[in-house]
Amino acid sequence: MATTRPRRLARQVSIVGAGLSQFGAYADKSSRDLFVEAFLDMQGTIDTGISASDIEAGYLGNYSADLFEHQGHTAPIMADWLGMTPTPITRVENACASSGSALREGVMAIASGMYDVVLVGGVEKMTSLPTEGVTDVLASAADGLYEVPAGLTFPGIFGAIAKAHMDRYETNLDHLLKVGIKNHENGKLNPKAQFQVTIRDMMDRRKARSEQRGEPVPDWSDELDFLNDARANPWIAWPLRLYDCAPITDGASCVLLVASEIAEQFTDKPVHVAGIGQATGRPLHDADELTSLSAAKVASAQAYEMAGIGPEQIALAEVHDCFTIAEIVASEDLGFFAPGEGPHAVDQGRTARTGDRPINTSGGLKAKGHPVGASGVAQVIEVYKQLRGEAGDRQLDNPNLEFGLTHNVGGTGGTCVVNVLQRG
Amino acid sequence: MATTRPRRLARQVSIVGAGLSQFGAYADKSSRDLFVEAFLDMQGTIDTGISASDIEAGYLGNYSADLFEHQGHTAPIMADWLGMTPTPITRVENACASSGSALREGVMAIASGMYDVVLVGGVEKMTSLPTEGVTDVLASAADGLYEVPAGLTFPGIFGAIAKAHMDRYETNLDHLLKVGIKNHENGKLNPKAQFQVTIRDMMDRRKARSEQRGEPVPDWSDELDFLNDARANPWIAWPLRLYDCAPITDGASCVLLVASEIAEQFTDKPVHVAGIGQATGRPLHDADELTSLSAAKVASAQAYEMAGIGPEQIALAEVHDCFTIAEIVASEDLGFFAPGEGPHAVDQGRTARTGDRPINTSGGLKAKGHPVGASGVAQVIEVYKQLRGEAGDRQLDNPNLEFGLTHNVGGTGGTCVVNVLQRG
């Protein structure tokens, strides 16, 4: 039936503004505070200015203010706090891919002819719960009938994925740790990141602290040595250690989408949404294999097809590194590297900012932080800034940046959203 | 700016199939069971048949499986249970208007050119919690910063709305009770309804039980007499009694949307989506008045404008009677009756099945039941069936049925979604 026809939007859509709250742990900020902060940041990026009343519709990605803040129906509250009432805002939830899906709804809302100017954002306030509470809330994005009762939480699930990858390919523990080292090097250059610090910085601080206290100073020779020491980097769910896991983060993100034909009213450097893809995957307990997320393959194939390009034309990507292994798997699912080649690409520095396939220049979820409902749009913002040449100290040194990609995963691949963005 | 231009869809969208689970309290059914039940019911209504793999995208309205079942990320689970993977499904949450908003996303997804065949449904499994737990979960759809800490729950909020309406207009307690009497009369004729029983039936049963037990038989003369007796109908939040409140319900609903140009492939009696409107309203603590929901006025104006009609052309409406007063307020906000005239219209039987403006022929949320995330689409299904002449014993005796309306409210009007449907 019609399921295999090429997907086309009736109207092209562009991004013309982008804003992030500071990412971190903020006891004094609620979801609404964070979202307003992101919106104000976005307003500052739009050359011609934008007021809340100029916006015709909105989408809010949020995983679970229900469980984190005991607040449902968050979308109209955001409309109220931004002064946008009666503009419609709808909350979209697909776990950690919530704002990835929200972006897609915003794109289709414009393409449908209903709207020309749409706000899409995401928010999550996570530090309101203790760590074990957060782990429990996140686990509810897995299958509560088959997976959660078996004792699975996300570190355990991604630990199993890492183990499967190690069994099948040449992947080893150092490959995983090197993803984290790279992402922290990028995050250090991102003024919105939760951790603006490299692993080497952390190692040096630990040494200095020991020295200050008159304790024996560990003789870590380099970052890998440091990360392989359980005193510095304890096991969470073997083979994953603490620094293989994205942190718990409070944060918000938003972008302004407009019909491409009016983009120049807002900026002379729009970024076009060239391809969008979204797919579901069966729960992991029933998946065909653990070393790949089927939804990522389907969603990226859709996005590439719509954009009319292949993975080799993607100059940079923000991928969903909720755990270090997830970045490696993503780099293979997206077609950047052959199955099993992802870890070697990390080893060779190919995914570093200076490599031929930079991944997570923002610092990724690992260092930038992972306010789950906000992450999908935050990824889009990094690509938007890189394509516009506005990524500051982490700007890629590549005059030919044209296409960038974002890869946003919900759960263990129950949802995957892939976008291909193109410099205007 | 562009906010005031007329809203138009680039492509017309039609409904070609509809399914409901049984509405009620089911200890042995989860959300996924209920949704599959609705889907199977829908399959049976599509003349030419439909398989899950024919569907290109899906939207699931759900308020809070998070809090009711500790299950987030419900959309891909539904895809899995329907055998639809890898088809994308996205959860939409706008409190009790969740599936109203989901329908809107489905309509825009088709209009955008991306898809031709889209499933839109809603589900809520509420009876997993005790009544006070449900009240708490629902209260989290109000503003958790200003309203909930003041002690407000939804019966209290709608009690305040009823009191304001009584103060401002000639509304009295009997007007409210008559809404319930009417809706139960309709619900008795709906084989999917949670309460297929009239208030008179309930009165007679209570009398018979007393007689059986050898207790004094109450001398209630009619339904109003019965409903005004606190032994039969206790106060919940003055001036609202038990039978002014919609029940707690488990249930699911779904419809199949297709591009109008291919509707005849599925049915010779499509129903077209002629107008869609959605708006936000400020939280009630900050609203200008209590006797009207501003979002309902804005959303209905949008829907009428898009459909090119006025309220006088609406032959029937399903409105959001979460409490009896809400139906009266809706009938005024939608322009069916002037402000303050709603209660008199009830008195005069104008909103009965035999009246000139039938409202809630399905039994409404009051008698059909209110599985909150499913209600928006369930309303659409009633209008769909009436316009197709397939509403069974409750079919309206009006050969000129052309336009019907649905009015779906989230919270206290933080969200309102209004659809105008047209017989094809």
C-alpha cells in the first residue's frame, strides 16, 4: 500500500531561531522557568525580533513532568508563562525522543498549510527527584510488562547492548571510554553545557585534591588510565562505568520554525529541514538483535530519502549518546560506518571535531547534559549553529558544511527520530 | 502578523473508520488491551478492510499512563501490540483533550503531504488507582504552582464554575441535574457506554432494593426528586453532586483518517474534517471570568471559520461534560445559546435527542464514561456514526444531518479542541 511511497512535504520549512537554557542541576528552577529561559535566549538570536504573539502554534516535548514534578498538561502552562495564550500548544511525548517528535509535528503543521510560524521546544526538570527516583522514572520508558519487572533499568539495558557489541565485534571498554573523552572535550567549549570540563581536567582536579589533603596522589598517566580506575569511575552496569552514562539534567530548548518562503523575514541564514524520519522499534526484549536499533535505520533511511542524499554527505551529526555505546551503535545505524567499525572510528579520531565525521560537537548528551524531553531540539540547535558558523570555540573548521543530521532515541529504540538539516 | 490569516489545510482529510473499546472498569485490562480492542472494533467498520501494515503513521492521545500505570513512552508499545512496527506513532498529551489534539496532529500530518493513511486514537486506564488517587492525578492537570496547593481538585474547580454561573444567571441546581438525566437517557442506548442506565432506572432499582430488604421505600416521585436526595446523590463539591460528575473509566478509541481523495477506497460514506480549532486558555486562577472558557470560544471560532459555517448549522454536538455545568457552559461558549441561556435550553429539552440542538447523544462523558485520553476521539466517533446514520437506537431522526461538532477540554480550559465534521 501507500507505506512505501516517497514522503514529501507540501511546503518547505526552515529554522530561523534557536535558544537553550543553561543545562545543569537547578534546585530553584521549575520546568516553566527553564522553558522561559530558553525562549528568551531564542528571541535574542532572531535578527528581526520576534514576540510571543507572532507565534501561531507551539509544540512542547516533555517526557514526564507528571512523574518529575507531578504536573500534567504542561503545554498550556508554557503558553501562559510565555504570554502566548490563546495560541495552541501541544505536548508531545516519546520518552527521550519527545522533542525530536515535537519538531516533526511542528514541521508538518507548517507544511499542512495551517501555520507559518511555529515554536517547537522541549523541557525536562529532572533533579527534583533523587538519582534512584530518576532511574525509576526513566525505566518506565521501557516495557512495563516484560522489561521492567525483569529488573531492567536503562544502564542495565545499554550495558547489555555494549556486551553484545563487544561479543560480536572488536569493541572494547576503552572504545567506550574514548567516546566520553571526546564528548567532554567538545562540551568544555559549549557555554550552555552541564559539564564544561574535559576528563583530563577532572583527572587533574582529583590529583590536586588528593595533594591538598595530604593523601597519596594517584599516578594516573592519562584519561584512559583515570577512567579505568574504579575509584575515579565506578561501575554502574558492567561494562558501563559512571562516565559512560549521560548525566541527570535540568534544561530546556526551543527553535522557531517558519515556512521557508518567509524565512528571510527572520534571518538571512535560515537552516532548512531537508529530511525528517521517525520510526518505532519493538521493545528490546523482542528485538531481533542488540547491536543495532532497527528504528534508527528506518528513520534515517526516510530522512536521507527525503533529503535526497546519503550518509556520506552528512558533514556533522548530533547523535543520542545517552550511554557511550549508544553513540557507537548510532554511528553504524546511520550508515556513517559499517557494523563493527564504529569503535575503530572513535579510536582513529574520525568522530572528533577535527575528524572527517564529527559527532556530538556540542558535547553530546554526555557532557552537554540530557534533560530528556529537551534533548531532541537541543541536538537540532547544535547543528543549526554549526551550519550557520555560530558555534563559537567548537565551530567546525570546514568551509563546506552543508548537511547535518540529528538522531534522537526514545527508550531503547522504541522511537527514533532523524532529521537532516541543510544550510540555506 | 500572520496569526489572523484564515487557517486552511493544503489537503482535505476524511474519517473512514471508527472503533471503541467497551467503556467501564476493567481490573484485567491494561491500556494496551483496551487500545487493541478499539482497533479491532475499528477494523470491523471499514468496508474494504484494513490491516495494521496499511497504516502509515499514528497518534495516541493519553493523559497519564505515567501516573496511572507507571508506563511512559506508550506510543511505540501500541505500535508493537498492533503489529505496526516500524510505523511511527507519537503520544500527544493535553490532559483530557489529549486525543482531541491527537486528531488534529493526524489531520495535519495528512494535509502536510507526508501521509495518506493515519491512525488516531486515545486510551486511558484509570481504575488502577483508588478514587482519591485518580482525583490527585487529574488535579495535576491544573496549575501545580497556583491552583493545586490552594486545595483545588477538579470537582472543586467546576463547583466554583457552577456557583459563578448560578450567581450571574438564572441557573439552578435542577438545571445541572437535568443535564445528567438527559445524558443517561442517551447512554442507555449506547452499547459501548459505561452506564447503560437512566437515572429513572437507578431510582427504581434503589426502591426495589429497599423493598427487597424490607426497609422503608423512599417516596421519590421522579428523577429530580431522587437526585435531590443526598442519600441517593451525595454532595461532592457544592453545588455539584455525585451525578453531576463524569465517572472514572477505562477505555480506548480510534479512528482512521485518510486523504479525502482516497476515502472511497475505504468507504462510500466518509465523514470530512471540515474545520479544526485548538486554543489555550490561561489557568483558571488567572482567568477573566469563571462562567466561560475562553479557549472554547477561540477554538470554535477557528473551526467554524475553516468550515465556513456558523453554530446554527451544527446539527449535533458532543461536548465535554466532565461535570454537568461544563455542558451548559460549552453550549454557550460554542454559540448554540446566548450566555445564561444554556440552562433554559436544557429545561426546554432543546439539547435532548428530540430537541433542535441535540448534545451528547452518546451519553456524553457522564454516561458513556470518560477515559480521559480517549474522550476526544470518542466524541468524534459519535458524530461520525450519527452523520453516517449508524448510531443504532440513539440515531437522530433528522434526514438533514450535515454538520456535527466536537468540543474537547483539557483541564479547566487550558486546552480546548473543537472539530467540525461534515457528512461526505
